[in-house]
Amino acid sequence: MSGQNRSFGVAIFGLGRAGTIHFKNVIQRPRLRIAYLVDIFPENCRKLLEKHYVPTDTTQVCSADDCQKVFEDDKVQFVIVTTPTDQHEAIVRRALEAGKAVFCEKPVAASRETTDDLFVLAESRKIPLYCAFQRRFDPSFARLRAQVREGDIGNLHMITTFSRDSPLPSMAYLKVSKGIFHDCAVHDIDMVCWVANEAPDSVFVRATARHPEIKEMGDVDTVAISLSFPSGLLATIHLSRHSSYHYDQRLEAHGDQGMLQCGNVPGDIVQHFSANGALSALPHFSFPQRYVEAYAIELDHFVGVLSGETERLLVSREDVRLVSDIAVACERSLHTNLPVKLPLEN
């Protein structure tokens, strides 16, 4: 069976916010069947199945200690990995060695070398390994990128992004997040390089910690990243761990013949006009609401590659390495207070 008629069994590792998004998208697609949910809180998985009327006789729930059967089950064609980041590498490796395709929230692994090893393993088995950068699938961002590529604003001069998180992540999460550059900035770095269609040759960072708890753990929460490109293009990334006015996600591209902007998406489109002025809704509260459409399109893309309907994954091994290297360069620039040249030396 091939193409649109092919169905797939799916195992989801981790049922936090991202895992729940993928769970909902999977159950809405007739060609996909959830075979396993794997989480440290199995009872929460059972409640999720019950809430969404998913038959428990066809979906097994298990803990991380009891997940070997997932890799041994021939009815599982791919796994979705949304566990804490320090668990990604082991799950991805076991899945690939068992012949399962992998859809993994970033990062695939903690280091460049291990990430490369996993991609080599996937390529040797001819199995898709996808590192999720869902913003590429947002229709507005994708349209902006297409218009830049088509020359609608002429020669590209500058890209500016704003990413301010909502709500402030828990301190427990931040302690295992690998830091703001690998956890948060990578999405903006990927968007900038994707829109620019080239890799930067230097990066310079200034950053500070405005939350005492974040400062105590040796991380920062307010960041400005400056990227320079061989073409002369400049890019600036503004990051904050906390936005008081909900999830702030904006992108601007400026060229010699115009400008393109993607603004925030409001929670609704009602506007209130009165003698006191005009009021409108705040942006979406957080990423599950803002990128609901992107997550769905992203999953369809991955399944399309598995079924042979789509030739290749939109995010390549080279893309993942580039973003990771730039994140490392950001860390080095912050610690040295100097620009860091790219590409990094091995």
C-alpha cells in the first residue's frame, strides 16, 4: 500500500503541551492511528484518551520504563518525541535502530556530534528523521518567505524578528531547557536563515537576566542577537522569556523596494471603537494557540514524506546543524562579549 491510501501507527513519547498538540492532530487524521502513549504519568494519558473518545482497546498506555514493546511492535511506523530534551537522544536512537521514522521536537540531541550520528543512522536505514521547526509551516511566515524569494521587495537588506514568550516558563523547565539560545532562539535563527536563504558569517550577542531566579541558574532572559551575512544582509533577533501582553511573535523583512511584515495574530478580530479610542484583542496566549495551524500542516508534511507523496523533508540535516552551530556561537559571543565568526571550526 502506498500514497494516500497508506495508514500509519504512531507512538507519542511525552504528553506535555507539545505532545498534546500532536495527539490532537493525529486523532483528527483517519490515516493515522495512535498505537501507544508513553509518559511518566500514565493516568494522564488515559484521561486524555477518554476525553477525546479514543478507544483504549487499540491504544496502549505505558511508562518510559515499559516502552520497549513500542520499538518491537511492527504496527508502529513512526514515533513523535516531545519528552524533556535530555531524553530525546535515547528515544530517537532506539526508534531508528528499530526501523521507526522519527518526528522529534528540537533538539534531536544535546551535541552536534550526536545529532550528526543520529542523522547518519537515519540515512543509513533510509528512514526519515525530522527535527521540528514548526514556524516554517505557518502560512503567514511561509508567504512572507515566498514573496522575498520572488523579489517582491527587491534586494533584501534586513530581517528583524521579535519573540517574547507567554507565559514565563517554570523554573523547573528552564533548569533542563539547555538555555535560552538552544531552547528559544533556535526558532528565530531558523526563520532568519530560511527567509534569507543563506548562512550568516558572524554573530554578536548582548543579553541580561531581569528575573533573579533565571540569573541564579546562570541563564539570561532578555536577548538581542545581531547576525551578519556574506551578501551584506543584516538581521536582528529580539528575545524575551516573558511578555505581559501574551505571545509576541513578529517578523519583518526590508528590501530596497519595500517591506514585508508578519504581525501578531489576535485571539479574535473584534474591535471596539468609542470616544475613548479603540480596543482590540490581545495576541494569542501562547504557542499552542498561535501555531495551531502550523503544527497541523507540519504533521501532514511529515506523513507525506513517509507515504512518498512528498519528496523530502522541509527541514534538512544541514538546516539543523546550522541552527545548532549559530546557537553555540551565540553562547560564545555572550560569554566573551565579542563577535563570533561562522562557520564554527570543528
